[in-house]
Amino acid sequence: MTTTSRPRPAPGRRRLSAAVSLGAVGALILTGCGDADAGDTPTLTWYINPDAGGQAEIAQQCSEASDSRYNIETALLPLDAAGQREQLARRLAAGDRSMDIMSLDPPFIPELAEPGFLADVPDEVEESTTQDVLAGPLEGAKWNGELVTVPFWANTQLLWYRESVAEAAGLDMDQPVTWDQIMDAAREQDKYLGVQGTQAESMTVWVNGLIESGGGSIVENPEAPADEVSIGMDSEAARKAAEIVGTIGRDGLGGPGLPTSTENTTMIEFQSDNGSFMVNWPFIYAATAAAVEDGTVDQSVYEDIGWALWPRVDEDEPSAPPLGGINIGVGATSENQDLAWEAVECIVSPENQANYFVTNGNPAASEAAYEDPAVREAFPMYETIRESLDQAAPRPQTPYYNEVSSAIQQEWTPPASVTEDTPRNTAEFIEAVLKGDQLL
């Protein structure tokens, strides 16, 4: 198969993000780890995010299955998403030839695709890897209407609930529930809602999910130049999102630790006597089971946990749950693009996605993977995860995601400070930052 690199835009077409600019200035000229002596099996470098060892195992399996056509070596990226973004951007901007295969967080894909850092996905690879990909992950793998990466695994938040609390509130959890309903249930029973209120990426996840569920979008014209980007937060959907966040904060519904609450701390609170409802990722189920085994959580708590789709903002409109996960991209400067795409096809096979789901707890982007008996046994909520991924909405797809997300984190924390003016203030702040009139 043949591949061609996406042409770089003319100078001045787009300004690069801070991370990319630093990479260009730093001029990190690195030799390609993928180079091989004549006669040797070519080595492909796969930059992976930290996991439980599943990507390294897939790399070994695909290398063996290639019949010596290639060998995949993994290179570990930093633990946090921001560190991963910065390292990848620096290396790509410097023309690092070892960027054969990369595990990419979906929000950072436009930033890397726009300046031409990602190789084009060959038509035959797109056809072979996306036939059964769920709607949310597929949308998150695109930029400007084109597939620029291949979905590997996809994450989504569910609504976790204590069955005893839902029953006491008279809620039929087989039917969609709204944010107003779960807020009322928590208030009436003097329980806490599990939401992430800390000044971090999780706040952007929450705000974006609320706005998308209300029929709005944070960025209205993602392909526009920085000084022409329109932020769609002065809208009814954004004001409703602010009402939900602010009410949970001011009424104490998120508990006293809300301003610093993370995915892990909300899980611990949810497992306590104060738990009621919680929006969080699927790791909750296995983590609670492990806590029961360790003796830190009672078995009765585990048996009291149920799950459903993310809450609706409007009772008549389906929710748009948060989307996460990892996509696979190939660097435009890789000297082994043909082999890299061949390896990508192996990495994202439904069989590998299903096994990775079971062993590492990361949901598959492939619908076929959910037919695997091992997946169904390990994750009894597999149908809800699959449905949620079909409804999920990506975070703002823009080359300026870092600026957008950082501004939201500043303006929407602590939750108790959020008012009806917050969305408009956030929109004005982001637009001023993108025009260079204000600093983050």
C-alpha cells in the first residue's frame, strides 16, 4: 500500500499551539528509531499511553503475526494527557522520524492534524478499520470531515447509581432520567452526587457533556482561523449547563470536597453511605469489585450499584455522553508509513480490542468486540457502554483545544461560583485569548 503525507499549510495559515511552537523552537532533532540496517526486520516505534501492559502485549502479538515484515517496539509517553500532548507535539514539530505509530487522546487530534503532522489514512485502511466502529469514536477520529486517525479503544461516562437511593426516589432507571431528577433525589435523601468539580480536564468533560446534551456546542466553527473562532457558549444550552453546575455547587449536592473532586475521589464518596448517583467512566465497576476483595468496601455496596445512560438535560432529548479513549495515528515524518498502517490494522482488530477491553478495562471502539463472550462476562453493563458510545459527543474538535479547555477550567471552577453569566464570560475570554488580546 502507498501513503502520502498531508501537505503542510502555507506559512501563516494557522498559528501552532504553545506545545508545538516550543517543539519548533527547541529543534529537538531526533534520529528515527524505526531505521533498520539492510536485511534486518524493520522496527516500528509505537508511542503508547500508560496502561496495564495491554498495548505492549498487542505490539508483540502483531509483530509475531507479521511474519518478520516488521517488529513493533513501544515507547511510553508521560502519565498525564497534557504531558503526552506536549511530547508528541514537540517530536512531530521537530520532524522526528521515529513517529511511526502513536496512541492519541481524541481532543488533541485536530492540533496535530491541522499543521500536517499526521500521515493520511490510506483508503483501504480506512475501509478495513472503520466498518463497525461506533458513531462516537468514529466522529472523534476525524478532523475537518476527514478520518485522520483510526479508533482503537473508546471511553464514555455512564450514570452509576445506588439502587436503594433510586428506589427511594421512585425513579424507574429503565427509563432515561434527567439531571434535575437526580439532583432532587440527592437533595431529598441528604446524599451526595458524584461529579468532578476540580480545576482539571474533567471539568471540561462535564461542561461539554452538558452543553452537547442540551443541543449546543462549545465551538461553532472549529475550522476557522484563531481570530475568527466563534465560541457558542452564549446559548440556552450553556446557560442550562451553568445552572446545573452552579446549583450542585451552591446547594452542597456534590459534598464538601466538590471543588477538588476527581474521578477517584467521587468513586470513593459514591461507595460510602453518602453515595447516590455518579457520572464516571466504566473503571468504576472493576475498581469497586477489587475494593470488595480487599475488604475496603462492603459486598452490599457492590450489589447496590446499577448503571444507566448519562443523565439528560432535557427530558425529551437524548443525552450526549462524554467521549474518551485512544485513537491510533501515523506520523507524517515516519519513514515506514506503509508498514505502520499495516501494523495499525492489526492493532485495532476487533479481536485485539475485545481482549484489551477484558484485560485492561478499556472499552472497544469496534461494535463487533461487544459480541465477545469474555467481554460480556467481564462487563455486564456492556450494552449500556455500547449505546453510550453511539450517543457520545467529542469534546471541542479544534486546533486550539488547549486554550478552550484551559479557559473552561478557570471559569467554571469552583462549581459554586458558576452563574448564568459564566457561559458568556467564558466565550468572551476564549475569543480574547485566541485573538491574542488576553492571556490564559
